[in-house]
Amino acid sequence: MFEDRGNTIELRGFLHLNTYIRKKFGTMPVIFDLDGEITGKDLAKRLNVPLNEIEVIFVNGFVQGLDFVIKPGDRVALLPPGCPGPYRIALGFYGKNQNNPANFKIKERKLKNLY
């Protein structure tokens, strides 16, 4: 937890989620009110962002899965599928989103088309 912001989080988005949040709230970052702790999935629902549009979340600078519990005072960013290759391992995506249907993977059928 960073500074005491009461029952709020600092919210950002990457790529098209940045545009969506800016249009919805008119600013970036957004100081978003919470009633208490919330998971990444529940936050997405409150923001009307489909779960397949979020691959992972950053919470206080660390990659987390969508089941991670966000607490008031946290800094949160939503990241959509599509982060380039080597950064996926370095940032920790691989271990945090294996059960997430938005996990950005090369589908087997696409691989067959390459050969």
C-alpha cells in the first residue's frame, strides 16, 4: 500500500484500455472509489470491461492474475492481451494467467498455417 487514499485506488489502463478509461472518466489516472477489497475480476465488472479484454493487472508495480485482491490505496493498471514475447516472461505474465482465457497465446491452428 502506498499513500493513504481512504477507500480509493489509483487506476490506469494500457493500450486500448487506456483510451476506454480516459473516455469513461475524462482523466488518467483515475482515483476510483472502492467499498473495500475487490478482485481484479470484480473491478473489471464494475468498469464494464469484458474479462477477455484483460490479460493481467499490475498492482503496485507487480503483475497479478485477475483473482488477486486489490485493496484501497493500491495502484492498479489493466493490461490487455498482446504484450510482446520476451517481456511476458520477464514481467511474470506466464505464471499469473495460465487459467485466464485472455492469455495471449499462439493458437496451434495458427502454427499449422505457418508450415
